Amino acid sequence: MQLPDIEIVSAKVHEAWIAAKLKQNVTSRKAEDGEELMVPYEQLSEKAKDLDRETVKAVYAAISASV
């Protein structure tokens, strides 16, 4: 099964996370190192992007194990 590119899906996951936080009236969320995470995916550090990438990888692994 061919799954979409991890980077594209990671950016979408990040957008959805921001949208969910905004619905909760959260306008800022910082990482332990102080990096602001509620910015567009492209502006995140590689370390912060890895949070979204790991989420996508886990979902992809679950999909692969289910087929």
C-alpha cells in the first residue's frame, strides 16, 4: 500500500493540531526548549517537526499492521 509522503501529512497534522488548540482558545504553546509551536509547519525546527512526523509514522505503522 502506497501511503502519502510523511512531510505532507505531517504538515496537515500540525495544521489540525493548531486548529484544535485555537478552538480551545489556546493561542500559544511552547516546547520544553521555549520554541513556539503554534506557527506554520514550515517555520518549525526539525526537532519540533519530528513530533508531527512521529505521529504520522505511528499511524502509518498501525495502518500497515491492519491490512
